[in-house]
Amino acid sequence: MQFGIFTVGDVTTDPTTGRTPDDTERVRNMLTIAQHADQAGLDVFATGEHHNPPFVPSSPTTMLGYLAGTTKDIILSTATTLITTNDPVRLAEEYAMLQVISDGRMDLMMGRGNTGPVYPWFGQDIRQGIPLAIENYALLRRLWDEEVVDWQGKFRTPLQGFTSTPRPLDGVPPFVWHGSIRSPEIAEQAAYYGDGFLHNAIFWPLEHAAQMVTFYRERFEHYGHGQADQAIVGLGGQVFMRPRSQDAVKEFRPYFDNAPVYGHGPSLEDFTRDTPLTVGSPQEVIDRYGKFREQVGHYQRQMFLMDHAGLPLKTVLEQIDILAGEVVPVLRAEAESARPAHVPANPPMHADRVAAARAAGTVHDQVVAHDTYTGLRAEDSLSS
């Protein structure tokens, strides 16, 4: 099972000091957080995509491309890639480029985002959100799967004899997740293509996530991709930990109370009761998250939001160390010991997908021996 962190990249005043980082500092802190997560041994780092204050990650592939050269093992992903307002041609090009640069150490998650005004900013109509997601992803798949594409749809100009470059690494596109909180159409889309489905339940009771995951699993089996319990599932969550629970609650409360998303709303106690947010000791996190598979079944990826609400960088790095050192080893061992043999332990990695495609005869060995390229090492200078 994979464990990682995701960021929404909010620029928020620290309520305990009154200090607000500028955009430059926030972006550089996000890079530091990703690099620290890699060094700590977490499996995944994912960045969101936003085009409005107070959020800064407007260009995920720029950030992830840099991290491909300054991290070693961590999978680089997105917490949202806006399939509705990005041009599928640019998505095909940019994420294939990231796939090549990272030597396959990446995947991405499609989503519609939660900012309504972004649609007209990019020339789209929010009322067409679901049709845009369906049509744009269908085109994206064709651009990756087919060398030459002729295409005509409703939401962009036609393509005639178009080839997206670079081609996907080894002829196999990146693994794709589809993220949705409340839209069964997106769970259906994920199931139709045999892609992964991630429910970011940070604002919802786990019972709601279980309903969406169950629907996705049933449709995954319906479309012939395997048994329902073999579908690739991820969950989002939130934690804040200290050795003593009361210390964690005392330290985190002002950040919760002033957070731009859920601040000035429900109490911390109500929110932790009704959502996966867990504020307490590492053992409390283990106990709570270890039970999630009882409701959603065995799943392959658990993501945590940790660097939000104005928390200082030092605190976020401490939280990563606690997560990686005390929580993840226990949760991983528990998940593996309980997992049936026929259920995938992890989402498919690039090498797995290449082997499967070659066994099926859908791709052939590439002329370029890309595997001799190991990427820019963290200790190398970008200017050298």
C-alpha cells in the first residue's frame, strides 16, 4: 500500500504569529516539503492545481518536473489536474514530457476542482462540467494511445492528422486517477477506462466515501477490468500529531479555527468526529485509519493533507517525520497482512504497465534506450 502527502498550496497567515508567507516562499516551501517526504520514505507527493488566490500551484508540471530532478524515489502526482478547463492537447504533451523526465515515476489525477469562476477564466461554462470532463478525457486518451488522431468534438477545434509529442514513455501512458467527492459520473468514468478512483474525503463522512467507492468497484467489474475488490482505490485524509493527544489538539486548534476552507465553521471536535481529520497521537491515527478498509475495502493509496492553514514549514516537516517513522510502517504492515492475494497491494507502476502491455502485444520495444537516463540528481546543480 502506498502512503503520501498532497498539498493545495494555500497561502495562509499563521494565526499564532500573524506572519503570512509570500507566493515565492510558499512555492519554495512546497518543494522542500516534497523533497523531505522523499527523504523520509513516503511513497507519493501530489500537488493541486489552482488559478486563484490564496493558492499558488498554477503549473503542476513545472513543479513536478523540477522535483523529478531533485528527488529519488517518491512518485510525483497531482491532487487535481483540471480536465475541464485545460486543453487536452496540452495535457497530453505536458504529462508525457513529465513521464519521460521522471522516467515513469509519476501519475496524475483528473478532477474538476472546486472553484467555480475558473471555468469562464478559461473560456468554459461551469454548467458543462461533467460533459467537459468526459469529452476532454476521451480525447486525452486517444492522444496518448494513437500516433495520429483525427478528432471532432463539442468543446474545442477539430484535429486533423495530429500527433502529440513526446510520445508516452515506452508507448504506455501514465496511470490516471479520477478524483471526485460527489459525482457518480466521474466514478463511472474511472471504472469505464479501468483507471483508479480517489475519493478525497477530507470534508465528508467516510460513509459517503464508502458509497462512492462501492459504486466505482461495481462498475469496474461491470466493464470487465477484474473483480470489484481488485479496483484501484485511493482516499484522502488529514492528520496532526504529537506524542500526547492534548498537545496536538492545543497546537492545531488555532490553525483549524482560522483555516480558509473550514475555519469559522464547525468546531474542531465536530469536524474530527464527522470527517477523517484526526488530531491526536500517532497511535490514534493508526487506530482510526487502520479501520478505513472495513468500510471501503482494501485500497491501494492513502494521501494526507499536512501543509495547510498557515502551519509553519518546521511543523510540517515534523509531521512528515512522525507520519513516515511511526504511522506508515504500522499501517502498511497491517494492510499487507490483511490483504487477500488476488487484491493489488499498490497502484500499477510504470514497469508493471509496460510488461502488461507487451504481454498483450499492444506495445513494442522502443528504439531509444531511455532506461540509461537516471535524471538529474538532487546534488547536481541545475545550472551546470
